[in-house]
Amino acid sequence: MTTVAESPAPSPPPPVVIAGGGIAGLAAAFELHRSHVPFVLLEASGRPGGVITSERVDDFVLDGGPDSILIQKPEGLALCRDLGLADRLMPTSKPRLAFIQRDGRLHALPAASVLGIPTQFGPFIRTKLFSWSAKLRMGAEWFIPKKTDDSDESIGHFMTRRFGAEATTYLAEPLLAGIHAGDVDRLSVKALFPRFTEAEAEHGSLLRAFRRPAKTPPVPDGPFRSLPGGMSELVQALVNALPAASIRFNTSATAVAADGGGYVVTTSTGDTIRARALVLATPAFATARLVEPIDAALASLAGGVNYHSAGTILLAFRRDAVAHALQGSGFVVPRVEDSGITAGSWLSSKWAGRAPKGSVLLRAFVGGARDPKAVEKTDVELVHTALHALRPLLGIAGDPLFTRVYRFMRANAQHDVGHLDRVAAIDRALGTHPGLFFIGSGFRAVGIPDVVADARSTAKKVTAWLAASI
């Protein structure tokens, strides 16, 4: 009698599908894995990390996207500790100077300032960054009546109201809006700089608030940390901590359907995956497309988040080809300077080990709200733009040893005026779809630490929801 071997029983579907393998999706997956919750993570590209990308060229270490984490927000540091990376974190090199370009020259931000807001009058009076009339107007902020309602306003409107137009032109636009690649007259001050609105509400003046002794002492060695191999070390550590079989590269979620207490996800490879919970760690516009068949109103809310594209150009030189001292981290460029770039940094001065001895590594930023089509230029054109802006400022002679261009298409979420209300409405709508969760920079978080905090907190909610819904 011939017996036929039974086929092995199919493995049960994973309780959770995560769409998106940037830092948000990876951090959520890490937290689920720590709680022994099986998952499948789908990443459309061939590499994880999203905008976090690093590479090594000979003895140069290049960060195309973010090059650090802010440790004043503890969740980024906590993740590094959990991954065993705490001992590898490195501070910025001294001196910790930052500059703003005005009239073709670089002016150091006044010492003892908070995002450019002075906390001591001496350095502010001595700076040549602002005209005397602007200094008088900024100093008068002490006496400007505080806002009496809780309505949202743009960063530009807030700064002009408190400090005057020149402060907006040479401080708020290039620095506060620039770090988000956004429009100073659209970005929400409540969403991005709640410390400012809270200071006004509590103390009536930012100058008055920031001159008070800090509740916590300054962070030793500065507030930023990086990793010797670039920020992709963090990404790789996350991937290494996850089960390899749970991550599918070159695979995106193309459609989502609700299915009797769970979700069915169709992938770009033609598979369908059933899961009890779905975590969308995709850009808000991609999230909107996926949930539109489930809830058109929710999709409309998510789709209303604006995005900008940006790019970075990295250039290596012999040290003797650059006349500038390159002390500090870099500079931002106000729109009125019309230089073609939004900022520049000298990575080899900012971080130890980024360039071999006798060489320097520079980086220029382009695009964002100021020049949305910049990333459509060729590599040659973008390198030319960067060199045209950097040569006169830094005294560069000769050609670069090598260059690299990185483009981040629709990668910069814009938390415009009203964003917090939008996110509150999204969260209310998600409450009607059990098991559906949104994470990522398009919603509740700005910067790596906030994205990590939101992702890990959401993963804990997913775990609790799964346990409660059995």
C-alpha cells in the first residue's frame, strides 16, 4: 500500500503587515518583534531606510540625507541603546558654530541663541547679521503683547509679529523653515516649534522666556549625535535585529481592502497577504491612495499633506583647495541671497572621520519650497549650481576629487498651518477602522527621534489592540 505524504500545513498569516521600510516602518517592526508579534514588512525599493542613506567612497563617509539625531528628544537615543549602538554615538566636533549668509558673506549665529533667538544681549548687539534697526525691533519683542487666542499661524507670521520682518528674512526663512525644506509663510509654528508658542503664552515674550535659567542643563558635547559609518548604521542595525524572512524588499502594497475584522493587502509581486492589523508607514500621499477604497474622507485628509522634493550634492576636495577655515558645521542661505542653494555644510569639520587627512567633504542643499524643480536638473547641472554658490564663500580652487548627488522626491512632508487639526481629524477617523494605523513624518512626527517615538508607541498600541481583540 502506497502512502502519500501530507503537505505541511500552511503557515498562519502574520497578525501585522507594515507597508514602508523607512525609519518609521523599521522602528515599528523592531518594537513588534520585541513583543514577539509576527509581521511582514513591505519595502518598495531595494534598500531600507528611506531618506537615510550613507555610503563609503574610499576613506570618505557620505550621508546623503540626515546626518544626525537630536538627543534632546530621547527616543532616538533610546533606540540606539536598544540596538547596542550607544557606545558608537559621536558628538559634533568643536567649535559648534553655525552661519547665515548675508550679502555674500557668512555671519555666525550669535552665541547663546536658541534657534537664532538671543538669550544674551552682548553677542546679539555685536553681530553684523542684522541691521541696527532690526536689532532694535527684535529687542522690542520684550514689550510686544502676546497673542490672546490659540489659533495656528505660520512661522513667518509669528516671527514677523514678534521680531519684525528682517528677523523673518534672515532667520526664520532660511533656518526655521529651511530645515524643513518649507515655505516660511505656510509652515505651522504650533506643529514645528511648539516651544515658541508655549513660551509666548506662558511668559509673554520669547526673549523673557529664553533668558530664564533652563529647567534642564545643556547637553554635554552638544545636542546632536551621529555614527562613524553614517546614519545608515542605525538602519542596518534595525534590519539586523529583525527576522530576515519578515522583510520583503522590492515589494510594495498596491491595494488594501477591509476583510471581516482584518485587512487584505495586495502587493506589487501579485501576492495577497491577510493580516489582523495594518500599519501604513508610507508617505501621506501613498497612504491616501491605499485607504481611499476603505474611507474616502480619511484618504482626502491624508492626501492633503503637502510634500516637497529636495536634493543634496556632496563634494570632496583637497584641504589646500579650500581657503575657508571651515570651523563649525555649516550655513543656511536666505531666499533673498538667490545663490541657487538653500544651505551648505562642511561634513568633515562637523564629524570626525568623514574625510581622510588632507581632504574635506562639503555638502550643498537644493530644492524644497524655494525651488521645487531643482531636483529635475542633471547631476552635472546640480554640481555646477553647488560649486557656483560655494566657491566665492569658501575660497575654493580647482575641481572636486569626486561628487555625489542624492535626490529625495516628494520626501519632505510639510506641516503647514492647520496640520495639527488635520492629524486630529485623521486620528478620529482611524478610530472607526480597528486595526488600521498611520505612522511617519507626514502625520505626528518631525525628525528621526519623533518618528521613532511615534512608530514605537504605535507598535505598542498595535500589540495591545491585538491582545484585546482576540
